[in-house]
Amino acid sequence: MTIRPELVEVITRTGPIPFEEFQERALYGSGGFFVGDALRSVKAGDFLTSPEVSPLFGETLGAFVAAEADRLGAVPRVVEVGAGSGSLLKALLEVIPAEAWAVEISMAAQIASSYVVGEDRVVPSLDDVPFDGPTVVIANELLDNFPVALAVRTDSGWEERWIGVDGKDLCLVAAPLRDEVADWVNRFGGDVPLGGMVEAHVLGDAWFRELLGRIETGAVCIIDYGDTAEALVPRRSFGTLRTYRSHHRGPDPLAFPGETDITADVNFSSLLALCSELGWESTLERQEDFLTRFGLRAKLSELRQEELALARDGDPMQRLIVRSRKNEAETLLQSRGLGDFRVLVARR
């Protein structure tokens, strides 16, 4: 259900609102995209994430957690933020049994995840998770949905874009730059051309700072689309803000708030800077390289050999199963698709 009429009424009465407030309402407020009864990250939903493409993704993350257990000298608590259907944790726990928690605000996702980790370990906030002892936190395609501020470079410097009303429609309107947005874009906006737009991840960075402050020993694994500030500059002419609906790019973000996912590329430079500031070691690499390092390409090679053997003398149905798993692994590693996502690992 679109919440546009409600937003138009509020803005007409009180005046323009910051873009992040609009995005927060559209995604997480009453009638928002992620608060209904539907699971969004499944085949019947609006987009597919890596854990839904193949259980091999979660299994490979299990190998990562096992490596962290060796480093830490104990099996860590595993916390997935934005756990969705629980498919990542389900596959991960088959590799390394651990105390697992799922953080989710969607009621549909909470129910689905409860079948994996138990009802008492599905919570709506990090505030409800214990952080005593070694902990590994995983966030797959989470930060791209954090509300962002919008800033545009003009002849006179940076300006924000807030949400106003034009008749019965929502529209972007110019607004003065707030101090926290100015600090962010000056540090991480990059060399943006005139008219270029930057999504300032002020709220996402605040969440990441808070998360790192909760963990005494352990690791955080952030997986998402995006890049460093420098690498994102070519995408800044029009910005990276976009919507998804029913597995396709959707309409303008202002057209159907509440009915579409609103997302933007993650700027990993700001996250790396926070790691350095807070004394965490960090690495950034492509998903293809990360998954390869923890065994997925070796598994793919095994699946190819198994399929060839079954083609020569084997059960045709089993061959189809193996071929499907092989194709799924190839999708996770695809250099122009999911394999080009970025993986940030912070350790302490």
C-alpha cells in the first residue's frame, strides 16, 4: 500500500522533510515496505540475496566463522542483522554449530528466522543481543537500506535535497546543508561533478560505530553492493539511489513509497575510516575473492567433476541436482553480478 497521500498531507501541513526521514517512513514506518506480512528477499518476493540463491553462500560463511573460531580460540556467538528468512544462518550452522541470533524488524522475517535459531533468539534490535564473549556479526545487504541524506554539488557548493510537495505529488526541494551531512560529504563524497548527487550514509555509519563499540573480541562481516568513495565517483552524475520491486528495477523513489525497496550503494570508505578510528583491523575485497578464499571455488570444481561423472554413468535426476548446485555457485561468483559485491571484514 502506498503511503504517498499520507506523506503529502504531513508535508503540506508541516513543511519539507529530510530525505532520510522520508526513506525511514517508506521502508520502516507504518505501512512501510519492510513491515508488512511479506518476506521480501525470496523468489516470491521483490529481490533475491545471495543466501536465497544458494545454501553454499551460508556454508561458505560457516567456513569464515570456523576460521574466526580458530583465531579467537573459541566458537563465537554468531549474530546476523537483517536475517530475512534465516537461510544464511541455517546453512552456516550446518558447518559450525554455534549460538546464533537473528536481528529482524519484519514480523514475517522474525517468524521465518525463529525456525532456524529459536524464538527466544530472534530480536528486533542489537540492544536485545548479549555481547559478552567472542562474537561474529554478519550483515548481508543491510546497509544499502539504511536511510540516507541526499546532497547535490552546485556552483555555490553542496546543497541537500529534502522532500516537498508539488500539488498532490512528492518532489525534491533544495535545503541548506546540515553540519553532519556537510562533514560526511566533504570527507567521503569524492570529486563529484556539478549537479552530481551523493547519498550521505550518516545513519548507517552511526549504526556501524555503535556495533563496533559493543564487541570486545570478534569480527564483523559486511556484505553489500557499493565501493570506495573514489570508485563510486563515476556513478555520481545521477547518484546511486534506486528502487526494486518484483525482482526488477522499480520506479522513481517518490512515486510509490511503501510499495518499493529504496536503496543506494554503500560507501565503504566511511566504514573503513571508522574501523581505523576505533582500532579495528579491516579488509575490503570482492565477494568473488572472499568466497573463493573460504572454499567456494574449490567446491565449484568438485561439483563440475561430479556432474561430468554423472553424465557418463549416473542417475539423471542426481545429475540435475548437482548441475543446479553448480549453477548456483557460479552465480555467487559471477564477476559482473553478485561476485562484484564488496565484503568488509573488521576484526579485533
